[in-house]
Amino acid sequence: MYIAMNRFQVPQETQEAYEEMWLHRDSYLKQEPGFVEFHMLKGPTVDGTTLYASHTVWADEAAFLAWTRSQSFRDAHKGAGGQRPLFTGHPKFEGFTAIQHITLDPAS
């Protein structure tokens, strides 16, 4: 399993528009081989800025890397640079390979 995360710092005044953008965009993820699940996470607000993280789970790193080179990736990120005023700085990417997975699912 591979987890890809991007962290965003969002000023409180653009928080509503930022959430709307994520909730109404087409990610094209469901059609991608190796895609498992996606979460958009909202973290704490400190000094007027809220931390958000996009959290995508893939079967493995190869599936994630294949997606980053796909037309689906380009389509999902089209116009993303135009959204920059909704968050400060650049998103911070973090990629993780799972070394342990515990779940309530009895099949796991």
C-alpha cells in the first residue's frame, strides 16, 4: 500500500471556497488501476490558517506514479494553478509506503 498526501495551508477567508472547489471537482481517481481510496482532511486552524491534506491510498507506489503520468492526472489538475489564491505557498507532498496495516475488516 502507498499513501500520497499533499498538505495545504488555507487562510480562513478562503476556506469556504477551497472546500467547495474540492467537493465539486472531478478527480478521475475511480477509473485508475491501483486506486484504493481518497480523503480530503481538515486539520487545525492556527493564526488564521487551516491545515488541509489530500490523502490518497494506492495499491502500491507504481500505481501512484502511473497515475501521475496519466491523462486522468492532467485532467484532474487542469487549472489548479489558477486556484493558488485559495491557499498560501505550495502544497507540500509526502509519500509513504505502508509497513503495517491494521483494520476491523476480518478479510484483512
